[in-house]
Amino acid sequence: MVGRGERVAVVGPSGAGKSTLIGVLTGSVTPTAGAAQVLGADPSALSGRALRRLRARVGTVHQHLELVGPLRVVHNVNAGRLADWPAWRAAWSLLRPQGLPEVLDALERVDLADRVFERTERLSGGQRQRVAVARVLVQRPELVLADEPVSALDPALAGRVLALLTELAAERGGALVTALHDPALALRHCDRVVGLVGGRLVLDAPAASLSAADLADFYGVGA
């Protein structure tokens, strides 16, 4: 269980099930056993409008980003607010971008304000990753789910982006659940660490009770 205000890092070797867990929480993966409760609902039991309403309350940074390359950065960022906009406003925004001050503020926070009108496909991998984060920033969700949100960023920028995501989750008293490959980032930015190996939960402890050596031992077990 993840409580309101918690910052939970999900760690584990490649293939441990981190992305699958995030997928179950977003409703894009149906569990073969058991069920997940997200903001009081089971995503796998929802469809159509009910699932869209739940996803509007959850901000997700996907591992594969799910950006539309030919669109300009402003449109990909504004996609974080489509659930709150009527169809006419979403369509009009493609011609005349709406909410530009909020988009620029989000992009400024991830050092991309100068790329607001650039085609997204022209950006580097790390820049596209930051666009995906900016999309969640404008959404202002109740829960933030992030699957390797800083994998393409240098250490300094990775720390800043994780700090932004934790601040965003805290703004509405929500929680952050993020899959991370770097144990140091997990210990620095999260207050709880959950470890998976082969799809099984083998570690669940407060970050303050763990050391870098503890996580090194954990990865040794999972290797």
C-alpha cells in the first residue's frame, strides 16, 4: 500500500517487473492474479469513460514516453490537459496553442522553454524525456507514476527532475511511485524503497534505513 504523500522508488534488475507494475497501476497491463487499487479503483476493472476519468487523475511518465514526434513541443505538453478540455478547445489548440504561459512555465522548470515550438521528433532522447515530464507538470495530477523518468539524463538534471516530480505529487497531497535503475537516486529522493526480482517483492523498507551497500547487496541477489 502507498499512502498519500509517500515517495516510493521501485528498484530491481532488468526484467524484474518494474515496468509491468507501473503498467498495472495505469491500467495498460492486466494482472494475471490479484488486483491493484489506484485512487480507490481497480484500473483493470474499468474501461471507456471510467478509465479515462481515473487516468486524468494520474500523471504518468511512460518508459517509451508516448509523445507524438511530428507535433511541436507545446502540443505534446498540452496533452497533459486534454482530459480537462472540451473537444473544440483541444482541436483549436492545435492551430492556436492554448494555455501557453503554463506550458512555458513547465518547460522552464525542465530547461526547455526555448524549444516550445520545435517539432518534438527533432529533440534528443533526454530532451524528449523532459517534455514527457513537463506534460505531467501541467496536468497537476493526484498521483504521479514514472517509469525510469530520468534514464536519459545526466546526474545533475536527473536529480532536478526527480525533485520536480516529488514536489508535483506533494502539491495535491498525492504520492509518487517511480521505477528507478539508479539506487543512489532512490535513496536521495524517495522515502521508501520497494525491490522486485523476477516479479516478486523481495524488499520493502524506508529509504532512511538503507545504505548504498544494502542496495548493492540487493542487486547482487537479483543478478
